[in-house]
Amino acid sequence: MEKKSIFSKRNNFMLNQQAVREWMQTEAMLLPKERILAGFSGGSDSAALCHILAELRRELDFFLELIYVQHNLRAEESKQEEQFVMEWAEKYNCPLTIVPVNVSAKAKADKISIETAARQLRHDAFRQRAVAGKFTKIALAHHAKDQAETVLMHFLRGSGVKGLAGMKKKNGLYLRPLLNYTKPEIEQYLYQNRIKWCEDSSNLDLSYRRNRIRLELLPYLQNYFNPNIVKGLTQTAEQMQELEDYLLPQIELAFKNTVSIKGQSHLNGSKSGDHSEERIALQVERLRQLPVYLQQMVIRRALAAIKGDHVNLEYSHVKRAISLLDKSHGKREDLVNGWQVRKSYENLIFEKKSLNDQKSLKNKEDSGDSEFAFGLDRITGNRYIKVIKDFILIGEIVQENRTEKNQQNWSAAFDFDCLPINLTFRYAQPHDYIRFNALGNKKRLKDFLTDQKVPKEERSRILVIAAEQEVIWVVGHRIGYPYRVTANTQKILKLSILTSSHCES
């Protein structure tokens, strides 16, 4: 059977409310009483979309609110546009939220283009309003030519499958009901329904890359190579989306199998194998065994897990990370926007450069925020809880449970009667030591961590429970030998350490 393109899927409808209604009910799976937040710039595309949604809201039983992001890039014109948006929303009885942003400041601070800064701020505003207003959908007015421009722009940048897949009609919270429709069809709808819109003069500014693609490159390709270039590029996007849907489960499985069981972030308290908002580790050998394409996708997936997106991550960045597979411990490569990847024994660790700023860490330790003294006599009523800046320390007395494990990553059991009465919860220090056998022999903590292959730059982030310089528990690693639970133990102390962020979630 011949596969139909996204254009033929419209059953030759011109843009109208019936066609959008059918899509909203079937593909978008819109339910009664949903709350839709629609992006409205005042331009022709968003005017058409918002008018259609306003007309359908009663029939489909959903709540509609418009959101306008004021970029403040065009002085007087921006003020006139905002006034038009307010009058338009009032005319069609649509609640409106206006969000002012400072695009220039963000572009300068993040060292990104005005276009990128504006897009990021818009989507931040959409997401924040969606959360605050409990919206279940965010509707955007991208159309077929926008899709063609996106695919072409990603192609010129050397993007892979994800980039060439362009935008999806339904992607999480986001809906793009007009993505199959052309600009002339949208304008015809506006004329037929006598809907006003305003023009944005910045759409003609050739200093913006997307405008050059829209106004110069696409017309050139259309005139000299393919008069149906928009249709061709949107069909490419559709095929790449289908390929991406096929590949995603394989990429996710490879990612889960490659996340390192030793990629522990001692600073933020994540367990081995977990990743935090600032760091993630991949096992070198498992990554090396993957096909090259899956290696690339797992690396992209890893950075997305901590960075939140793939924006500005180029093929060259991914290749730099892969090059570390065959390099020695300690080698590192810069990636994008302050992120780096480094080889740490059997792991590739992706993190912000600032995590390795030992001076910053030393200042934190000197501030006293990372040290807390407590006495065993404070553990009354069988339970003691103390909140310490980024951590929560829980102490519990267990008298009968002899099967308690000696250690889990962030929970450990001790022989209460063998412990010194005064203990300290803190970061590791240079002169710390641990007793490692029945004879009470000592080993410098530095040597112990070297044996455990903990990278040098991470050792000052190791958390410990200590009595002066003797370490009772190297959190996540080992308990000092004299303090273990044995068959002769009469009373068990269980200590657990949680991160504050973990408890809040």
C-alpha cells in the first residue's frame, strides 16, 4: 500500500475549523475540560490558530488562554504590537497573559544569538505559565513552511535524524495544529473570516539566519531546483520522525545499560548509577561495545539528561567525547555552553566545568556549611533527624534487627556500643584515616580512595562520618572495621543520609 504524505492526510481540506477540530479530537486526543495555553504574537499564523481555538473552545469544552511574550526588541513597534494583542484578545473574549523578557541581556550573558535567546525565553515563559496555570496543552502556530525552514536549517548545520525530523505536531505538552498547512492556506482563512493581524518588521531583517533561509535560500531552491521544495522538506521531516520513533527505544535501552554504576557525584549525594542535574557518568567499555551511531546517540542522551536539551550540541562535540574512549585517565574535552566530558578511569563523566573548581569547593568547606557535629546521646526516642544545609541526617536505634546490612550507598549500620560518643558529618580532609582490619591497622583515606579508583578531583567531595581524623564511615564506600555490626552486637545504630532535593521531590 502506498504511504500517504502529511499533505494527503488532510483529505484535501483547506484550513478550516472542522479540519482542526477533527485533528484535535483524534491525533491530539483532546479531552473535555482540558486547559490550552496558546502562543499569540499578533502575527498572521498565531491569529489564525487562536481564532480557530477560540471558535472551537465551547464545542470541544476546553479552556483557552493566550500568552504573549514581549521581546522588547523593536522599541515603539513592540508597544504597538502589544496594544494590538490586548485589543485582539478582548475582541475574541480570550484571557491573556503578557510576559516581558530581556532578550538582549540573555543573548549577551549566555553568548548566544538573539534568535536563540528569544526562542529559549519564549519557551521558558510558556512552560512556566503552563505550570502555574495548570495547563494541559500548549498550542503553537508553526506551519509547513516553518517546518521546511527548520529542516533546511538543521541540514545546513549537519544535524542527524533528530534535527532532520524537525517539529512534531504533538510533542509532550506541545500541539502544532497548523503544521501541515501552507502559508497561503493560512492567509486565505484569515481573509475569509476577516481576521486582523499585525506584521512584525523583524521578519524582514536579513541579519537573522532563519529570515535569510525564508527570504533568500528557500525561494532560490524553489525557483531553480524544486518548485515543491516545501512539500519535499516536510516529507523528509515525516520520514525522519518515523525513523526516530523506531530508534528511540533502542537508544534508551543502550543509555540505561551504559550509565555507570560508579558514576557517583559525592557533592550532591546521588547514589551510584544515578545522575544529578549537574553530572552523569557512562561506562567506557559498554559504550565502546556499541555501534558508532548508538555511541553518538547515548552521548547526546547523557548530555540531554543533565542539560535538558540538545541545543547547540554539534556533531563535532559528540566526536570529541567519543575520542576520549581511547585516551588515558584525566583527559578531557570541552563541549558546549560550559559543559565538558572527562575520562575518569573506566567512566566518561559529563559535567559543568565549575564542578572541578577546587577553590570554590574549599571556600564552601571553610564556610562551615559542610560540617556538623553530633553526639550519640542526642539520639533519644530511637530516632534523631537533623537538616544540614544540603543534607538530612537520620539516626535510628535498632535493638533486634540482626540482619541489618552493614552498608548501602547512603545508609549504613554500626555497632552502637563501639562508636565514639562525639561524631562529625563532613567532607573528607587531607589527614583522615580509616581502620581496615581486626588489628586496628590504619590506612590514609587518600590511599583508600586511590585503591577505590575515586578520581583525585573528587576526593575532597567525599562525605564521611568521623571522630576527629578517624573516619568511621566513608559514605557510599566503607565502614571502619571496629564499628561494623557483628554477631556480638547488642545495639545497632542505623545512619541514613538524604539530600534535601531528594526529600522535596
